[in-house]
Amino acid sequence: MATQHSRSAARIMMAPAVILLLGWMLVPLTMTVIFSFKKYLPLRGGDLGWVGFDNYVRFVSSSTFWPSVQATLVIVGGVLAITVVFGVLLALLLDQPMWGQGVVRILVIAPFFVMPTVSALVWKNIFMDPVNGLFAHLWKFFGAEPISWLSEASMPSIILIVSWQWLPFATLILLTAMQSLDSEQLEAAEMDGASPLARFGYIVLPHLGRAITVVVLIQTIFLLSIFAEIFVTTQGAFGTRTLTYLIFQRVLESQNIGLGSAGGVYAIILANIVAAFLMRIVGKNLDT
Amino acid sequence: MARSVTPQRKAINTIAAWAVGLVIFFPILWTILTSFKTEAQAINDPPLFLFFDWTLENYAVVQERSNYMRFLWNSIIIAGGSTVLGIIIAVPAAWSMAFVPSKRTKDILLWMLSTKMLPAVGVLYPIYLIFIRMGLLDSRAGLVIVLMLINLPIIVWMLYTYFKEIPGEILEAARMDGASLKEEILYVLTPMAIPGIASTLLLNIILAWNEAFWTLNLTAAQAAPLTAFIASYSSPEGLFYAKLSAASTMAIAPILILGWFSQKQLVRGLTFGAVK
């Protein structure tokens, strides 16, 4: 159907988007790679020349690197586990016949629309403050000593805040997937005497497999780069300095651009490994 | 899955689901309630749920002290501007990929998506440097450009999946009936494309509104949107829960309302068509 004429028109129509994204990707990326091979301290002498792989070695061998990788993995892993498990349970519950389903769905989805700085600050102050927070009131009510959440239990606190933000996303996607399940299949299994657990394990869960994979991959990409939640709560203290936050500190706080850029290249490689898996799934589903 | 169940079962479902829903929604509800309390009531022990002297004072104070309207205006310009600009650039691209697909269309789509995966922090300094050189630091124009670029892949993808659903036969029929290209676009395609464009607009305004890496790192006093406005409450002085709540409520209310309208598009837009 497409003629030579319409093909070249199509190319022209695509050009602005392609050129812009190409520039957006290549220009900063090239600069980051160049900086990563330099000793570059804007506030202390500027560009001090090439240093080879020095920054890469120093970034990895600094005492802050492994703890930051660990913090990143704990947060990503913790949030994924919570959102997927509770997301499946919530989707199962919301898929049942009930009164006011639409309203409940709205209540469950709402946290996703709250900007990260708001949710982090509200949780930090109104819930987790050791003196005036709601949790402190609750603890005192039961005669327990209030906990200073963000310093004594910093990781679980951050994981809780981020999970609250992402649970709606997981739930919504899993619920959408659940609704495409053929109910006759479930009814047939029920008539054949399959227990609810068996029906879940053999029919529902396999059906959700792909949706769960998509949830895990998309969330991983976003979770690897969470920033505001840490910026307004702990500022990277108490063991919550993630790889993203460490690079941010190297670049903007200590203005060590070379070192920060080397870290940036590591982060880009890490994100690309995850992205490669996601692309395979998305690509399979794409029939052009 | 519409199954018939006993009324008892339905009642149990209802109670369980509402309980869970309210627990998840509680932080938002509590923030909204706290915004109507006085500072003393906001930290009262035991916490006050509904029986307190409702006041609008906090909203007035927040507006007066921090000039909320300017941050709101910045958010509107940045979120709205970046989305509209993105759509103007993405519509022709998505259009041609949906209606004149070539062998490379799939690769281009996936490549666009891959630019979205680039971790922002990896290119923080180059962008920062470019912004300084071009005088874009702390300007709304700069943020409009950056947020347009980071959301462009999602915009192209969403539009593409919507355009894909417009049947090509209709175009051929219009052409055979003697419609010119202009008529074809104006009277046949546009009406069918508008719902998809509207959904894309909605979801991307939400994403841009809540974006909190570039908006925090590339703005100061002039161009700061609501994300930065709220972050400025992170080092409190004195009593401030009620004011923090009022500021938070004002920052999330517009998007919460938009979000509720867009929940159906959310899944499609954020999974790039992998889950429908």
C-alpha cells in the first residue's frame, strides 16, 4: 500500500522525534564518557587532564561503593517483593464481585499520583516522626517506646514509603491482566473439584506470569533511580545512600565530575542490562 | 470475571476490599484532614480524627509565605508545555510508524524506548553544564525541553498503540470516495485519533507534574515547580505539620483528580502495550 512517495513523507514525519532523541541520548552520554576519563574538579582547578581508568577504579574501590550497591539492591528487592506479593493479593481481592468496586479502585490507585517529594515528606513527618508522628502516638498508646524510624530503621522506612507509591502501579497492571482471564476456565476447574489454592496456582498465577515480569522490569528501571524519596528524608545517611544518590553527591555536592561520571557509566550499564530484558518482552508483543 | 456469588460472600469481599482500600488511602486522607487543623491540633495526642475546629488558615499562610501561586504556575507551564510540545513532535512520528510501517519501525520504537531507560543521574552533569552554557538553568524553558525529551518515548509509544487501532480500511474507503489528503486527515483520521491523543496528554501531564529529579536539580528560585516547593519544607522550623499538609494537599489535588480520570490509560501507557 505504501508508495515511494509516502515512504519518504513518513521519514520526514519521523525525523524530528528521532533526531531529538538521538541528540538527547548521544550528546550528554558522550560528555559523561569523556568526563569519566578525566580528573575534573570545577571548583578546584577545573579540567586537570586525562587519567585513563583511574576514576573507574577509584569509584569501585572507594569505601562507599559496595554499601551503595547493597543499599540499592535492598531497596529495589524489598520494594519489588512487597509490591508484587501484595499486588497479586490486592488484584485477586479487587477482582471479586463487591459493592463500590470503582471507588475502592480509586482509593488503591491514589498513591501513584502523589508526587514523590510529597509522599516522602508526609511519611517522614506526619507518620514517622519520633515525637509527633502517628506511629509514635500508636507506639505510646501500646506502651512501647517510639521508634526514630528514619535513623533506627532507615531501610525498612524507605522501602515502606517507596512501596506505598508503587503498590498501586503493580496492582493496577495485575488487575488488568487478571480481568483478561477466561472465567470459564476457572469455573470448569471449580466443577472438577480443584481447590481455590490449586486454581490460583495452576490457572491464575501462570496467566499473570507475563504481567508480573513486566511489573518487575518496569519497576526495577524506575526504582534503580529513585532520588526524591532519599533527598528529602535521610539525604543518604543511615545506610540509605543508593548508587544514584552516591553519584548525585559526587557530581553536585563534592563537584568531582570525573569520579561521578565514572559512577554514571556504571549506572548506565546496570540499567541497560535490566532494560535489555524488558525490551525483549515488549518487542515480542509488538507486531508491526 | 463476572461470577455469581452469594450475598454473604459479596458482603465479605466488600468489607475486606474497603478496609484495604482505606488503609492504602489513609496517608492521603490524613494529610488532607491535617491541613484543616491548627498546628496545635495537628500534633495533638491522641490524634484528632474529625472532631476539631476546621480552619482554612493554613492555606492562607502557605500562599502568603511562600507564594504558592508562582510554584503552581511553574508546574502548569512545565508539565503542560512539555507534554504539548512532546505531542506536537510525536504525532507525525507515531502516525507514520502506524500507517506507513517499514522494516525498521519496530527497531526505531524499541530504540526510542531504550532512551527512556537511561538513568538520569548518569547524564546529570552534562545537562547541568549545557544548561549553564545556554543560560537555561533555573528557567521554565529548560525544564520544558528536558521533560519533553524524557517523556517523548512514552508519548510516541502511546500514540503509536492508539493509531494502530484505527483501521486502515477506513482510510482506503475515504480515498476511494475521492477524499483528498487534507480531507482525509481532517475529517477521517483526526476524529478517530482524538481520544488517543487526549489520553496521552493526560498521562504525560501527570508524569511531568510529578517528575522530581530534574525539577529538583535544575531549578532554584525562579522556575521551581511544586515538587521543589514541597521539598523546601524538608527542614522545618517550629510547628509546621498543618502547613506542610496544606501545601501537600494543594500540590497533589489537581493531579489526583486528573489521575482518577486516566486510570485506564495508565496501564497501557506505562507498560508500552505489553499489558492490555
